[in-house]
Amino acid sequence: MNFKDEYKKRLITVDDALNMVKSDTDIVVGLGPAEPIAFLDRLHEVKDNVENVNVLTCLDMKDYEFTSNPEMAGHFTNIAWFYTPLTRKAHPHKTASQLPNHLHLCAKQRLEYRKPHIVMTTVSPMDEHGYFSLSLSLTYEREFMEEADIVIFEVNENYPRTHGDTFVHISDVDYIYESNRQVPEIQLVEPNEKDMLIGQYIAELVDDGSNIQLGIGGIPNAVAKSLTNKKDLGIHTEMFTEGMLELYEAGVINNKNKKMHKGKSVTTFAFGTRRLYDFLDDNPSVEFHRGAYTNDPYVIAQNSKMVSINTSLQVDLFGQVCSESLGHRQYSGAGGQADTAIGARMSPGGKSIIALYSTVKNDTISTIVPMLTQGAAVTLSRNDVDYVVTEYGVAKLTGREIRQRVKNLIAIAHPKFREEIQKKADELMIW
């Protein structure tokens, strides 16, 4: 096979790709920075030709007109595994709907219901052997590619060539269009004083030789900064972040004690700055694998001293965690929170940690509450949390009865709310 000739046979324009969109079908696009932005930027242009098109996304990168414009209702629905501010903005227009999931099952469960017509993602250029790299996300893309009618790659020379299970041969691709736009970036958020307090409390719970999972934002970045005095940490994470790169550079992460993928960091997607992408480019020390593998709790549990560190919106006195909704209003998504928390708890010496500020809205609303707000989604059950951490300390929940949980959680609530929370707990007989 002459790979260059096969490439040319599959080469199309964005216009050609838009003409393949049919009514009553699903289009699955790559996660976050792997989105085929050149296509999604223009998808609204075929509005008058189609109805009931579902576009499945995760972490929307732009304010795309196909979902932000109220006139798109009935033509397109952005079915999102995870809401961003842009998705929340579109929701009132009935052009967005959330798809509940545990990340490791998101592809499997959707495919049991409905197969996609088109799958599109952004990849790095083809090599001399005819292989592309799926680059920055392997979360669900492969599973849908294997079942789709049409597979289209947006090939972009600015995307890093990553290692692991990322390689796809030209023979498994139907069409290709090229772009040279820049890769979406997210800057490292500098932690504030409150973040650093929480980060330091969490760092005290992380032993040398642990394997960690972190997300993005002020608190996770504070955790990373607070881990710089640790030794021999490993990475088994859903998302590879800028904070992890800094720990690499500090010599904290070496993966030497891992039982699985020894010497390697394992992830399913990455999102950060150009500096992070350059680090990942052709770097065999970081392996990307399917979310069905990286986020499988039974796989996670095979890492010893696995520490899952996640953030939340609200925790009640039973230990139930809501990380994705404000009451009935969808705010983000479950993602892999339950995956990593349950996997960590099954790991020898593992720990499941939930972190949050004790208050929001300028100290007017407590996030430690007697009961979750009516309509709130339970992202993590009360059975799957070891520690809850705020800027006021650490509440240990494992093995504690409700009475002790109440005491421990009130102790890390903001002082101005503690008496009120205790009074409500007594009234409701939460003990």
C-alpha cells in the first residue's frame, strides 16, 4: 500500500464533510482539545438541510453557533457528557442536553443505545508507516470509530504525537481534511490562599510512592505545588495536566513503584498549554489509553497507594457528594469522579479524597450541608469517600457511623455555619 496515495484518496474539504451530515443521526466528536474545530465552527451552515442531529461532545472548546444560537433548536442538540460554561449558556435554548455517565462506561452505554453516523477527531499527521496518533484524547473516540458509518480526521501539524494506544492506520479512516489552527490551551490557574491551605492538607495524606489522580483548577494546582517534597510518585489519571508536568520537572514523579505500566504515566486525555503539548510530543514515558481502561475501577485498584483527588460543589452530613449540579440545574458532569474514587478505595493503601471550599458566594452559602439541595445529583455515594477536605481541615469518613460523620464534617464547615448545621442535624435526627 502506498500510504501517501491512500491519504490523497481520502482528502476532502470541510464543505465535503458538512455535506455528509444527515437528519436523525449522531455525530461524535473528540473530547476537549481533540474537537474538530474547523468542522464544528461551520456546522450551523447546514441547519436548513437537517433536523434532529445529535452532536456528542465533552468539554466544549468554543461557543459554537450550532448550539449557542436559539434558532438551532430542533436542528441540532449538543449532547454533552460534561457541561462547560458554554454548554450551560446554551441549555435554556433547548440546544443542549446532558448525558449522565461514569467515564469508563460512556462509550459502551451510548453504543448499546445508538450507534453514530459520523465520528470526528483531531489527530497529528500521518507517519511514514501510515499511522496517525489520536494525540490529546483517547477517552471514547476509538470505541465510536469502530462502530461508526464514517470516520473523519482533522489532521493538524500542531498537535503532539502521543504514545500508548493512540495509533490509527490510514486504512481505518474514511476521510481526512487538514487544518493548521493552534491547539486550544488552558492556562495554569495560580492557587489562592484558600487553595493552598486545602492543598497542604491533602498533601499530608499522600505518602511517598503513591500513585495520584488530579484534575484542573485552583485546588488541584495547589495540591501539585504542595507535593514537591514527596518522593517517587506515579501517575494513573484521567487527565494529564500542567501541574503534573511541574512535578515531573521537580523530580517528584518517576513512576518507579508502579506495578502496572512501571516507569510510565497513564492517562486518557491531556489539556494544558503549549509547554505541556511539547512535553507530550513523541514522549514514550506518557501513555494514553482508552477511558474504558484508565478509568476502570478494577484497573485503577491494581495500583498500590492510589490516591484519587477530586473537587466538589456540595457535601452533606451523610457523606453524599454532589459535584455536577446546582440543585436540579446541570453544572458540569460526573466524569470519572466515581471511577477514580472507587478504584482508589479498592487499591492497597489507597485513598479517596474530596476537596471543596467551605463556602461560596462570599461566605454566604455553606457547601457542607445537612442534606443535598433538592434535585442535586449524587455524584459520589456516601460509601465511596474516605476524606473530605476544606480550608478548615480534614474530615475522615471511612468506617465512621453517621453520628461521627456529622461531628467530623461540621468541624470543617465554615465557623459561621456550624451551629446552624448542627441544629438542623438534630432537628432531622441525622445522627
